[in-house]
Amino acid sequence: MKCGIIGTGNMGQVLIHAFIQSHLLVEEELHIHNRSQDKAFHIKENYPFIHVEQSIEEVINKTDIIFLCVKPKQMIPILKKMNKKLTSNQLLVSITSALSVPEIESLVDCQVARMIPSITNQALAGVTLITFGTSIDNERKEILLKSARYFSEPVIIEEEIIRISSDMVSCGPAFFSYFAQKYIQAASESTAISTQHATLLIEKMLIGLGTLLQQGHFTLEELIEKVTVAGGITGVGIESLEKNQKQLFYDLIDKTHEKFYQEKKHLTDAIQKHD
């Protein structure tokens, strides 16, 4: 299988690393292109046998599956350009939630899917969200699912819950890292613990928490019950969190969805101009 990656920003680099480190692909099977060629050649320093292509057309001509990893505002002109070269036997995989699979299918004459990765895939862990288009055949569906299993747990997601699912899987590591940083900051400013020491403890705690969940020892609800003793310190801490976070996650979801629909409107307007 020969794969192409167009766009080697953060998520493009996560996929490159995941594909190679999981042994899904060998370096020679991967063809990459980036608008800034220096960024693509920087990746080649770590993976010397990857092919850096000078144009999108070269990636399309040399690969079977193409992952489009560019920013949403760049997608419409690139898809318009790609459609002149894509064939019905090729699979185009978008990694953005803002442009729906049916919208992509309206712009290109090839098989289409969407696969939203997470930075956790770089550790060959976490989830990838997958949505299939109507044009994709069963063989390609199975290839994409099988490929994703090399570095993640693939979950098929319907269009109507793609944003909240992406918030949890793709944005979630950043959200919870932010909360952890704030906890570390408060601890180092309010007590004698150093930032370095607090960071070490929190990182090790998060790794342990993830291992407990992965091994199925407890659910999230059971973890709270097991650690919380009535009238104890954890209970007081939970009460404080409950008091201070009542609207936090509702507001977070409102903000991410507001931004999502802004991006969707921009892309819809661009599609109408294209038509």
C-alpha cells in the first residue's frame, strides 16, 4: 500500500510517525507534500526513505490512499485542484471535521472517508474517528479500519456527533493538559512544592490513571467512589470542584461548536462559489 500525506503540520506529522512506528508502512511507501517544502524535508531528516514530492499532483500519481491534512480554509482550492487527477480507485481521507464527507464527495470523483486523529496516536494509543462516504467500497473501508488499528482504536462516527466526538478525542488531550497545568501552578504557588516536583507527580498520576482505565480495573465513576471517603480530604476537594465548575464544560462545548459552525459556514460559502 502506498500512502500520500498532503500537509505536514502537527496532525500530518502525528500520522507519519504513527504509520511508521506501528509498522503499518515502511518509509518507502510514504509520499508527503507540504506547501513549505522545508517542513517536509525536516521530516525526512528523521525518516530518510520517505519521498518528499514537489507537488500535490506527484503525490496523487504515486499513491493509492491520500490523507488531506491541511487547514480548513485551504481545503476547497486544494480539493478543486486534486479532482483533476484523482481516479475512482483512489481513496481520499480528510482529517478535518468542518467539511462533511458528503460535501467532499460533491467536489471530487473518488472514494472518500474522514479520519480524525489524536495526538495520542503518536504513542500508538487512543482513538481515531472514522466516517465513510457513500462512494467508498467495502474493501477500502476494511483497509482503512485495519490500518487505523495499527496505532489506535478506530470508532465509526456519524456526521451529527462529529464535533463533540472530535472535542473529546482530538482536542481532549489539550483540554486536560491545560487543567493539569493549572493544578500544578496553583500547587506551586500555594504550597512549598516546586513546579518541577508537582509536574512529575501529576504526570505519573495521569499515566497510572490511564493504565487503570485501560486494564479495566475501574470505571471513572468507580474511581471517584474508591478514592473518596465520606468526610475526607478527597470529598472536600470534589465538593470544591463541583461548586466551581458548574458551567465550565457547557461553556467549553458552546465555544468549540460556535467555532466549528463558523468554519463550516466559510467552507459552505467557498463550495457555493466553486459551484
